Amino acid sequence: MSTSFDVAIVGAGIHGAGIAQAAAAAGHSVLLIEQAEVASGSSSRSSKLIHGGLRYLETGQFALVRESLRERTLMLRLAPELVRLQRFYIPVYAQTRRRPWQLRLGLSLYALLGSLRPESRFGTVPRREWDDLDGLDTTGLQAVFWYHDGQTDDRALTRAVVRSAEQLGAQMLCPARFDAATLEDDGVVMRYTRGAQAEECRARVLINAAGPWAELIARRIEPAIEVPALECVQGAHIVLEPYLRRGIYYLESPRDGRAVFVMPWKGQMLVGTTENRFHGDPAHVHASHAEIHYLLGVLKHYFPRWRTFGEQDVFASFAGLRVLPSGPGHAFHRSRETQLITDRREHPRVLSVYGGKLTTWRAVSQRALQRVASSLPKRAALARTDELQLRSQD
């Protein structure tokens, strides 16, 4: 294997995979290393949605929603085996915080930001069909809105992107643990351990795409580089045996008003997510008893037939971490925009990826590559990432 690359990437989550694909498609030599396995962290513990982020309209993140909807359309075309449209239902009760006129306005803006494509259509479910909504409580129900967004297998999608990168010439080492890196005038020397063997390579650019480990990776680079104020927020999900026939339910937690999805998932039902600050080793993140109780409470509030459910009925649970800018108040109000931080403005040697959404992985990867383009040699492009088909082999 070569010991010199244009781009070396740490972390084979969706962003590391996407940047490997983008760099390889641009003709660059690429090394991707991963300490465990592809999508072993947050990229297999998401809410499994390729969506615009309807709720982000409330916090004014219009550019993010527009980009997400554009990428959703692209993924539906490039990865039809992996990304599928699902119908979402939003029930409105007398006590629901968002009134019908607000939801209609929000969905209209959502459709407009989605360029009024066919998948942007929305409407209301006729009252005569309410009893067919998987047992949704109709007591005090005032309206049920429907719209469409995408659902995916996040692990399978990430693996498909890695395979695409490898087909374009990227080299993958897994498992391989990043140990340290030293900055030089024209690049980086990266040291890592594969098996029991300590190895090193040179790269013109090092991409730190380690997700919740990204801050740790950044602090192992010498001389020291900028690390922004960050915090990890935990999102938990539970899996139960019942299956939903109609689609995905977008619900408002009766406790605090935050969004919780109840959705069909591989013949079972997935409920999530939460938002709680996390402190500790990202390798040990798990759904807490309090989070499981919270999600069961939302499910039982809206679906009377499952009100006897308890923790013993939870088939499985998992939790992932979002990396967000530090700040006071609730995590909901923090930006979901990806932070791309370089070690220097001109000819950067390191780019760190902090945060971001599963949906926008391809667009973020293109931006990341553009940010470091001045440090890379001119190569003959092999492909365009907005034309590369992604296929499931899981």
C-alpha cells in the first residue's frame, strides 16, 4: 500500500465516507481509516430519515432545509434501493402547541423550499379515515396533516458510499486507530495503529471526520489547531415488536413539545428521538432508562392500544450523538449546520467536520473538498457525485 496520499480521512461514518467518495471522484488518492467498522457510531444510530427538517423552519434554518430537500430529491434518484418516500402524519389535538394554520403554513413553505416537486405535496386525512391510522387516538383530534419525506437504512447507505469510494480508487483500512498527526509546511504526517503494528503515512490534507470523537482527534494534532466550543447531545431510540401499516407519525411530546417520530422499521416499530447533553466516552453511549420511559410515554399517549407497554416490551434500544455548538438553553435551538474548520485560511492541511445531518452528507462532502482544494494537486476527475448510483448490498 502507498504511504503517500492526497487526502487521508479519519472516520468512516457518513461524512468520512462521503468525503472519501468526493475526493476519489475528483481523481485524488485517498486513504480512509476507521477504528471499528463502517458506520459503527452515530451513522448507524440516527432516526433513519432523509428529510428536509420540517421542524427547523421554526428556528429559521431555511438554507439548511432547502439544501436538505434538494439532497433528498437527489438521493431518491441515486439510491432508490436505500432511500424511499414515506407518508408522514401530523395529528393536531386541542392541546397541540402548533395550530392547524401554523402547520399548513409550515408545510406550504416546506413545499416551496422543495421547489414544489411532486414529493412536496401535502394535505389532510379525511375524518372518515382517522380510524384506520394504526390506532391513533381520535379523542379531541382536530385534524391530521400528511406530507412526504424519505426513510433509509443509515448503516447500509454509509456502506454503499464507502463501496462507491473504493470503486473509484480510495483505500480503506479497518480497523485502524488514529494515534497522532504532525503538521508540516506542505501537509501532514499521520500515525496510526493497524493490528499491533504502528504505521504512518503522509497526506497533503487530513480530514477529521470522526463524529463525536472529532474533538479528541483534533487535540492529537501538533502543533495545536483550533477546536471550537462543542458539546455532544444524545438521541435515543427504542424498537418494539408492533408494526405500523400507514406510515410515519410525527408527534409532539406531551411533556415538553419536542418532536418524536413513530415509524415502521424492518417489520417492527421505531420510536425516537431524545435530546440530552452527553458527557463521557462516545463508545459507551446508550439509551437510558429515563429516555426509554420518555419515548414509551409519547407512544402510549397517542396510541391507546399500547398503553399497557412497559420497558419489558422494548425489543431493542440504541442512542447516537449529535455534535452541536456549545451554548445555553435547549439543543433544539442550536444550528444543525455542519461546521468545517480548517487549520489555516490559505492552503489548509487539516479540515475538521463537526456536526451535520445524515441527509446533507453529499453536499457537505463537496463543500469540504472545495475548502481544501487549494492544498491539492490538479487531477483528472473520474466522476460527479451527483451522478453516482448507490446500491445496497446489505
